[in-house]
Amino acid sequence: MLAQLVKDGKLPPVDQRLPQNPRVVQPLEEVGQYGGVWHRAFQGLTDYLSIGKLMEARLIKWDAPDPSTLRVLPNVIEKWEQSSDAKEFTFYLRKGIKWSDGVDMTTDDVTFWWEDMQGNKDLVPSPNQLINMRINNDWVPAKLTVIDKSTWKVTYPNPYPLLPIYIAKNGGGSTGGHQNVVFPAFMAPGHYLKQFLPKYASKDQLDKMAQDRKLQSWVDLWGKGGQMDGPIGSFMFNADVPVATSWATDKALPADPIRFVRNPYFWQVDPDGNQLPYFDAVELSIYENAEVFKLWLAQGKIDCQMRNVDAGAYTFFKENESKGDYRVLNWRAASTYAYFPNLNAGDPVLADLFAKPEFREALNLAVNREEILQVVHSGLAKIRQYSPVTGSPEYDPGMAQQWAKYDPARANMLLDQLGLTRGPDGIRLRPDGEPLAVTIEHSSTPGASINDQHELIRRAWTDIGINTSIKGVDRALYTQHYQNGDIEVGYWSWDRASANKADPGRWLAYQDDGPWAPLWGHWYVQNAYAKQEPPADHWIRTMWDLWGKVQIEPDEAKGQALFMQIIGMHRDAPVAIGVVGENVSPMIAKNNFRNVKGGYIQDDTLRDYGLLDPPTFFLKT
């Protein structure tokens, strides 16, 4: 694909495009062959990780050479060093590494990211956990020291032993969602992005640029709240932004399909020295209905996909393997389908009920998980409470079964003991005398089998006297609602349950799409969304205090013991209603799609099949 460009003098030879020491990636099955387009599907802007996890440019990344081995290794950097007290980290860029436009990546990009992006409160209002540490409820900044053009050092006020796995999970940190995909931690292409900052350009002209796009100010060009999802900040909109990923944006939204083409300066090679990636391009077509996507898969229109593949349609996919010329590869989801009563619900009566462990236990015991397992999930999951999954260092079989027994009699007894008496229509009355009603809000795709689970949950809770309704909304609207704390009971997966310390947001309430206490979580991390300080004596502060100790404990065993106290608080009185989990996560792959296998853990923390180095995937001819 690139040879003609080199011949025409439009591109340097490959040895001038690679760094001195490229990362050598061992393919899972075999050295591949160049060419072809990888066809996938996605649901629009909010589903940006459908392409993101295929090509994230992590400074340090997870690696799984086999399903039973998990480690982190240097990726964009060739190595890092940390002091014995884990306060000081030194990073060494691969010399000669370049952005996708051919410009050198250097520590100038580190300084730009640190000072001009993360240091700009208009652009990034929340403290980034890569460069700040929470100490006694205050955010204390780290110190950046640039050593030379390819080496920099970060010094933290306290030990930060979890930093390498934090980078492997979060990339550029807790803010900058879209840019966390295409830029490594601590870095951004200042030579391009400076033109969109008032420090280097005219604020009036930038504001006019925003207004011409029907936006309010220059900040909106980047995106609200540091999420970088605006027309400049997001690689889904901006095909001009230089990236460090294996593929770069070619046709951005609102195009359908969107298209990403090989980065000619990508810094990875296979063992034979062939520059990666093998695929010329990746294309993603938009779908709005799960039935449409299911048919695309069965008809062989998708080359390889696991994201958003409905495990409830597993039998259907198996029956169509031959017709669609694909195979179903079974991964295991590190998650549990769960419902999240919002302790910060706007209705104070509901919030008070949700805060009572007896009420949450009743919601749990009313659910017939065996029925849901068989009817909705074809018996392919495990009945369980949300908890760390099998194989996790934090796994506890007792926790997985807490409140997971079907016992509607006890559920009714608990509600009776709370004084929630039934009215003539069988619906219980709240303490204020109003009928007890809750709404489950979700963003499940129309036509997906999980909607049948929502209906069974609705019936189960209504049967114990809680008038339950279901509201399905677009994911963008669901996002807005949980960021504002407006949801009564949210539906999401309790995921990120494998390498829990790498991403503890579910346990600490700041991963807010599972909104069990979103406003308190927002206050804790001081992000840009609606927030509320919890009472001074609330137990959530104990969790946060424990996490503060975990983060700075250099002794791994002691840190693990402290973290297990957080897990133990969830075990004693779960804040959500886990239903079934560790279900089969089917990967649909065409029969000639190579360097993919089943048997791995599918988890956001581990970046799903980012684990397997997607630049090595190829179509064998």
C-alpha cells in the first residue's frame, strides 16, 4: 500500500519511518500478510471504543501471551524505571518514534500535554490522576522533569506503586477519554494542537470557529468536561489530528462507514521486521438496532467483532457459522449484569430506601436468577452477585453468592419490617404515604436479548409490591442522566472486575455509568459533573480512605489486604443487584481471520482484545 508512495517520493522509506528500536510484537498464531479492509460495526460517537480498543497507543500496555498469563510491558516507550519507594518514575521514548504525520514525538509533546492541556482548567477541569495525587482530600500535583528529547521523569509526593497498571488501563489518565485512545500517557502533538488554544492563537477567532459549528466557545471544539469529544478533540470527528495509533482517521463522522487507514509511521514490527499493521484499513458501519447487527454477523458481513455482540443470541450465531463462513470464539466476560439503585437519587424518600441494606437485599432476593439464566442467557453465564471474577486476585466465592438466592418470601418480610405496607392494589406505600414506584433506566439496544432480562426484573420487583417501570434511552442521554445523578435505578454491567486495583472506580462510585452513588463519586474525583459531598460520617468515606492507603503502599501484600477491606464492605451489604455474570463473550471471526483465539478474559480494564495486539490481525488468503 505504501510502496508506491515511497517510489513517488511522497513518503520516506520504511527504515526512516520506524524508530531505532521498534517494539517487536509476536503474533498469536503466525506472521501475517498485508492488505484488506477489516469490516466492523458500531453505534455512533458514544461507541468510540469500538475502534479505540483495536489501536490504543498506550505508553505501557497489558500483554497476555496466553490466557493464563497477564503482565504489563513497555509499548510506546522502550523502558521505564521506578525508584525503590515508587515515588519517582523515569520514561524513555523509543528514539526516532514519530506521529502519524511524520513529526518526531519528543518531550516537547510531554511538556505541552502537562502544561497546556492538563494545566488548562478551562480545557481539563478535573484533576488528572496521572499528575495529581489525592492527599487528605486535596489534590497535590506531581513534578515533571524533562531530561532530554526522549526522556522525562515524574516525581510524586507519595509512593505510586500502581502507576504502571493505571497507565495500561487508563492511557492518558482519568480525563481526556477520546484522546486517551490516540495519544500515549503524558503526550499530545503540540505542533498541531497549539492552533486551537488561546495561548497560541486568537481566542476570538477560535470562538468564531466554535460558533460557526453552532458551539458556544473554543472549549467546545475540544469537548466538555475534559472528555475531548468535540470536533477538534475527538479522532472520531477530526481526521487531521496526528496520532500514535496503528490506524489513523481517514473518513470521520458523520460518514458511514467511518474509515481508518494504516499509519505509515507506526512504531511496531513483527518478528520478521515487517512494519505493522497488516490490515490496510478498518471500516465501521453504524447500526441502530441489535437485530440488524445480528444479521450482519450471521451473514458474514463483519470480519471480526466481540464488542456489542449479544451473548443471548449465542445459539443463533452457532447455527449460522457455516453459512456466514465464520467461527465463534468464546471469551469470558469479567463482569456481572447489574442494577444500581442510586443512593443520590433526586427523590429523597427513594434515596433513603436505597441506602437501607434491608431494602437492597429485598431487591436482590426477589430476582429469579435461574429463570433469567435459562430464558435470557441460554445457561451460558453464572448466577452471581457482582464481585471480582474467577481468577482475579480478589475473587471470593462467598461474595459471589451474597443475596443471590431466590427467596421472595424473605424479600417480602424485609419490606414488611421496613414498614412498607401494601395498598389495595398490592403496591406498597412509601413512608410519605405515596405509592412505592421506581424506574429502571438503561441504554440497551432495541432488539437485544438483555431487554428480556429488564422485563423479568420489572415483574419480580412489582410482585413484591414495588411498582417498577422500564425506560430505555439512547446512550448519550443515559450518559447525561447519570452525570447529572438523575437516574433512580440504572442498568449497566459491574465490569472491570479482573484486575480490580488497576481500575477501582466501580468500587469507589466514581465510575458513574453504574450509578450507585454518582454525585458522591463526582465529588471525590472533583470532575466536571454534578456533585455532592457525602455526610461526614458516611461509610463511603471509609472506602475512599482505604483506597488512599492502597495507592501509596509499596508493600504489595499490605496493599492487597487494605484493598480487600473495600471489597469486604461491598460483600457485607452489596450496593447493587447483580444477576448473572462471567458469561460467554462471543467473538465472531471469519474463518480466514487470523491471530485471534478464544479463552481470554474480556474486560474493559484489560482493553478486551487489545490484549492480543490487533495490528497483527490479518485475513489469510
